[in-house]
Amino acid sequence: MLFNLPLKQTRHVDIIKPVEQAIMNCYGEVTLFTEIRDVVEKTQKLRQNLDYEKINLSIATDPQTSENLENNLLEYLKNFSLLFKHLRFEQGDQRSPQVMFYWSDSYDHKRSCQLNSGRLELLSQYYNLAISYYYQANSKIIKDTDPDRKAAYTKLRNGLWALDQLKQHIHGLSKDQISQLYDISTLNLEFLEHAFCGLAYKALYQNMMSQVKTFGLNNVCGTIFEAAKEFTIALKAIEGMNSQYQKQIGKNFLAQILPMIQFNQIWATVTGCLQMGNFHYGRISDDSRGQNMGKALGFLIRAQQLIQPIVNDKNAHKTYSPDQLDQLKQLNQQLTQLTTEYNYKNQQIYKEQIVAQDLLPYPPLMEQIRLKPIEPVSFKEPAQGANKFSGFVSEEALQLSREIKIFVEQTKYSLEESVRQLFDQKNQAYAETYVTYFIDMAQQKQLIQGGIPQSIQDKISYIRSRGCLSGIEKIVEQAKQKSVTCNQLLGQIEQALLNEQQQDQDNRNKYGAQWKRIPSNQLNQQYFNSLKDLKAKYLQAQKIDFDVMSGFENSKEALILATQNDNIIIQKLPKDNNNSDFVNQNAQTFGQLTSTDQQVNSMVDQLKAIIQEYNQIMQETNFTKIAVNGINEGIPKEQVFSMAIQNVQTLIENFNNNMNKVSEVISQVCGLARELSNLKKQSAEQVQQSGQTNIFAGAQNVIDNIDHSVIFYEQLKMHLEEQDRKVKDFLMARSIESQQLISQLNQQQTYQQSQQNQVQNPPQQPQQPQQQSGYQYPVYPQYPQYPQQPPNPQYPQQPPNPQYPQQIPNPNYPQQPNPQGYPQQMPYPPQYYPQQQQQPYVQYPQQQQNYGQWGQQQKK
């Protein structure tokens, strides 16, 4: 027998009724519960059969008890994991079955935790499963045969797998929630993991020694030294527990465990050194210059330094068992004989210097035998009835589906942003090479001849397709409403966090030291930081919207003119015949210029068409199905995201290619304009007065800016709603925790008062409520109530709500008309997208630009 590891204790709970109620609350269909009723009832029965109080009595002495426990636990875990996957069992989630799982600390059953948390249930059951593997391995080890040690080795690897599963679920719980359970503390889990590894390597070493000629003594010693290393780590962990938790856990358990780990650590190290002494002595004849006798004596001396203080200690019997002392004395006897023999031979024959301890060549572990957890074969088989959950979607799948949608929208926004950046670069390049000046010159000649140039006609058609002024006003209103919604969400989230923080502080002031939970201002910083980033993007977008609205006001004349017939448009557009001779003399170059510019516009239209097609395909894509398939097949999240857009990969590739091509064509346009500029020698005043025929191009650019504003606020709203959902989860869990703590404190106060009031009659001990702490992740409410936003200088007035003071853009932001046309827009604060979506652009000869925080040109 190694050492005793007690099991965690639990209480019987009803699973059936809470599951039925949760399904009705979430799906509203009783048939869904009817289909899985047999699975739920089986899970309930399996849990009732896990009588740990009874099992604890015989698990250490009866191997059949631990074997039966393993089989029953694996079957239960398969079934409960199936329910957990689809129903969550999480605190604060109204769609989750309300089951309060009770679990005690295995070292001290008076310490306990009770939560509506499937994770607590799973990690506790996995803990007991790991202990069952330990006892099975122990029952095999004591038989001391190769087949039994091999079986023990496998069981210990199964135990490591159970500990790995435990760790996956413990990450979903806060330290507050499990602070009462010392057995799942970091120190205890570290002790168990490395003790299991040490025992496994020790068993493996003993079996390899029977085939030492096959493996080689050096490789075999690498295994026992690895065991010694694992026992050393386990020893440090148990010493840490002894230092921190001795009063809570008690001396009995730790006093039993400490010497056993110490014994194994010393036995493994001394055995390894003894065998390495044999190994190097045996190499003397093959490697006479390798200082092997010095190495052999160095290992033996190292072993003596470890073992002799123990065997010479008269009080060692108080720490170690008689069997352990016998084993150490036998090792010491072998060491003494070898050391005496090797010292004599070294003095008489080899005369080598003994190798220092820090220079001893410890053999490494063979990588092919490095220990890895192994899943039990029976657990790989699916639970019966798994196919009956087809009507359910797990919360994990719902969350992944939301993340996929955000990723898809971000990819779309990335494409939109690329086109926007292309417009900025094109406008900058056109301005610096006077392209607009020469195109205006060519268009005026055609207007004089009584026709509308095709490039202008295309823009007029586009404006008409968007509804001219009335249609654009609707889009403007849509952008305003989305902006107001985002501002309301910002205020709502921030104020909710502040209210909870203040409530926590009020309770802390009221109850003093009794208010034992982490302050809110330490837990909510991640939410405030995320909110700060989103608010900064919102405020910058508001400033950009001012320029967008200014451009819209300046474009109204063109939007109205687009509703007229061609004759009226020709009459309204200005005409200048002063440059007709220059246009005639360079007709070929002007023709190339206008046709190449038309090619640029056509390619930009193709880019927009690709984005529209991308959007259409994504609207027809079932993201939930992709998420479910990805989870069921164990596909990494990054690959699931790629699967979501695999139907549009060709479109994205075409988009990338077209972006590069249009950049090249823009360079050609600029080159033609330079040729004309060298011939014309135009003045700055002439250039400034040009471009009057391009009012429709400016109007089209304004429409694109307004569209981009709508897209940006849609993206921001998605991120804010996701943040709002997480904050509501956090706040609901903190509220439940607060209510439970207040209830417990009130009950304690009531009990104390009753003791004072009933001096003559001893009061009856009240039942203490089970403390619950920490937080879980409840579902996001479907209909959140948003506060009203204070007035915004750019948008219609909203009724102010004094409960939610908002930070809004400066109302004194200057509103100056721009006599030189439509302003270059500042970039909207971008989201972050996959690198593959970023497009390279051709750099045009231009003056040094001023790039702002978001990586695009800003106005100086």
C-alpha cells in the first residue's frame, strides 16, 4: 500500500425534473424531453449508484471496488457529458437545468461547495475517477510482476487522462467558487499528476530492467531518473500543501503522504545512481579514456550522500515503514560493496579523479517512451441515445456560431474597407497628377457638342438607382439611428457595470470583513477596457460622420439634378470652350485618358459586385450547422472559420486580383495625365477652377461614404451586443453570489440574536446554508431595455436619460463649408481581420502624407 487518497463526497440530486423544466423554458416543446427521457433517467440512476461514502470504506483494500467504480464512473460521465453538452447546467442561465450539485473536499468532508454548475460536477467526478485509477494501479504494483506492473502503468496513464479532463473544466470556474476545496487546488493537482508520473516511470523501469540487454542500461537508467524528477516535483507540491493547508487538512493525510513520496524520490535516485555506476564501470574496457571509473564513483558517492543520513538515523523508523527501511538498507549495502571495490581498483589500477556531482552525465529519457495520458477504451464509445439530441444546439455551438457570424461580417467589412482605401489612394493620385482637371476638360468639349459623356452618364445612373436625394436621405437616417443605438449600448453597459460596482462597495461598507468576495473593481476591468476601446472607435467615427454629412449637404444639388432629363442636365452643367484647341490637338491622349479612367471605374464596379455576391452567399449560409459540425468533429476554431467562407474563397481571390489590377490601371491614368500636364503647363488657379462637371462623381463618393458609415455601425453594434451579453452574464452571476452571501450573513445574524434572546433555553443549531461564490455565464436576454441617449449634435434629438450620462462628440466641432469640393474622409476605426484580406496597393508618386492612428490619410 502506497498512501491513502480519500474520495470526494456528494449528495443525491434530482436531475430529471430540472432538465424537463429547462427544455420547456428554452424550446417550449415537451417532445424534446420525451425523446431523451430514457437518457436522463439512466444518468440519474447511474449517479445514485455512486455511493462514495460506502465506496470509501473498501476502495483502499478491495481491488474490485476501485474497478467497479471506474466502470460506473465512465458510464455516468459519458451520459452526463452528453447532457452537459446540450443543456450546460450553468449557474444564472435560465435555459439551464437548475441543479445544485454538492461536493465536499476529499481531505476534509466538512469543507464543501454547492453550485448549479455542471463543471463542478464533472471535475469532481473526474477527480474520483483519477483516484480509482490510482488504487487499481496500487493493487497491481504490490504484486511485483511484469504483467501487473504493465497493467499499473496503463492505469496510471488513464489517471493522467482523468486529471487532464478535470483541468479542462476547472478553467470554467473562478477561484471564488472552489476556494473551499483544497483537493482541487493547484498544489494538490500538481502533486497527483507528478506522483502518477513517478509511479508509472518506476513501474516502467522495473519492467525494462528485465530486458536490459534489449534497451541498454543507459536508456533504462534514463527512465528511473525521470521517475526521480517526477517524485521531486510531487514532493515540493505536497510540502507546499503541508505549509499552507496543514491546519485545514490535518496532519494525518500529509504525515502519511510526505514520507512515502520522499522514500520513492530517494529510492529512484539512489537506484539510478547505483545502476549508472555499474554502467560506467562496464564501459571501461570499451572506452579506456572516457574517465568511466571517475564517473562510476561519482554516481555512487552521490547515492551515498542521499541514503546514508537516513539509514544511520536512529529515529528513521518514526518516519519510514519497516519495509521501506529494509529496501533502503539493501540499497546502501550494495552501494557500500561497490564503492569499496571501485575505490580499491581506482587506487590500484585506474587512478582517475572522481567526477564532480554537477558534471555527472545523467542519461536522458527516451522520447519514444515519454509518458502520455491515455483515454480509456470504453470511454471512446458513444453514449447510448446520443442521436436523440439532434433537436438540441449546445451553448458551445451557439457561441461558436456567433463568433463565425462576427468573423464573416469582419471579412465583409475588410473588403469594404479595401475599396474605400482604394478610393482614397485614387483621389490622392488623381489630384497630384491633375487627372480630374484633364477629364473635366474632355467632358466639357463633349457637353458643348450636346452630349453627356459616358463616365458622367454612368454616375447619374448609379445615383438614380439609389433613389436620388430621397433614397440617400433614408440611408442617412438609417446611419443616424444605428449610431444612436450604439451610443445607447455604450451607456447601458458602462452604467450597469458602475451600478454593480457601487452596490458591491456599499455591501462591503455595510458588512465589513464579513463581505468575503473579490471586489468588483478588480473583476470588471476587462469589461471596462473593452468598452473603452469600443467607445474610442465610436467617438472617432462620430467625427468622421461630420465630414460625411458635410459632403452630403454639398451634394444635394447634384442628387436633385440627377432626377432631371439629359437636356436639363446638359444645360445646368458648366461649359468652357477655352481648351477645345488643346483637346483637339491631343485627341488621342485624351481618348486614352478617358477610356482608361472608364476602365478604372468599371473595375471598381466589379469589386463592389463581388462584395454584393459575397454578402448574398453568406446570407444563405447556415452558420449554426457549420458550428455544430465543427464541434462534433473536433475541428480547430480557425479551421471552422475557414469552412464558413470556403464557398466565397474564389470571390475573395478574384477581389484580391482585381485590387492589384485596378492599382496598375490607375498608374496608367496618372501617366497619361502627366504627359498632358507637360504640354499644357496649367496654372494652380486653372486647376482649382476645374472639376465642375464632376459633381456627380462627388455625389457618388458621398453615397459610398454613407454606406460605409452604416456598415461600420452595424459592425460596432455586433461587438457591443456581444460585450453586452458577456457583461449581463457577469452581472447576473455577481448578483446571485451577492444575494446568497447576504442571505447567509442574515441567517448568521438571526442565529446570534436568537442566542442572546434565549439565555435559559439553549438554542437549536440552525442549518447553515451552503455558500456559493463566483460566477457563471447566463444567457443573453432577448429584449434588453436601452436607456435613451443624450442629444447628439449630428443626429435628431433623443430624450435624455439622467441615469446614463454619455460622452458625446464635441458640439463645437467646426462646421465649415469646403470650397474645394468634398473633403477627404478620415478612415472609420477598423476592426481586425485575417491578414489574407489585406490588399497591396501600387504606390503613386505623391507628396509625403500624414497618416493617422488608423493607418489612412487624415486631413491636415
